[in-house]
Amino acid sequence: MSKPDELLVDVATLVESGQSNQMSLTVVTGGAVITGRLAPERVWRRRVSDVLNDSARLTEFSAVFDTPTKNDEPPTHLHFHVARILQGTVGIPETGGMYRVAIADVNAWTMGDFSYSEN
């Protein structure tokens, strides 16, 4: 595993401390381009838990995401919501999804999110 980008760790730390979900970021990881907004881990976990809890087949998994987060260490992951994996001229899923990306696995990144327009 590579050494995490210290600047990206600082960005993640600010997102975690401010409890904000308005920071947009685009990352390249494992050959995929993921673009969307960052969320604090506890907010991201709560949203994933809610989605699982509403599912007839996946309810039992929601408890995994209800566990408290440890705030004594720098963040090791980015938590995206309203995010898309860019594939050609489309973002998958169109409505945005929830992704967790290890900071150490990010090959490149930029502030802001990308979207496509037919104009």
C-alpha cells in the first residue's frame, strides 16, 4: 500500500471536523474516476445504514454501519455521497451513489466534481 497524500488527508480531516457535506472532489483510484461530494464518515455511515434498513433483504447489514467511528486518528478513507463513477460520457449511477475510497489508493485528485453536458 502506498503512502497517503498528506494534503488529501488534510482535506478529509477538515470534512470530518466540520461535519460538512459540501466539499466536491474527483479522484482516480484503481483506474476508475469517481466524482462527487465528500461526507463525514459518521454521516455517510448513517445514510448507508438507512438505505440498508429500508431494504427487505438487507436490513440485517444496517447494524454494521451503525457502529461509532474512531476520531482519534487521521482519516484513512474518503466517504463520497451523491457520487458517480465516470464511464465514457456517463456517470454511474445517474442519481449518485455512496462510495468509500482508501486515501492511500488515490492516484490523482482534484477539487470539484465533473459532469457532462450535451451542449
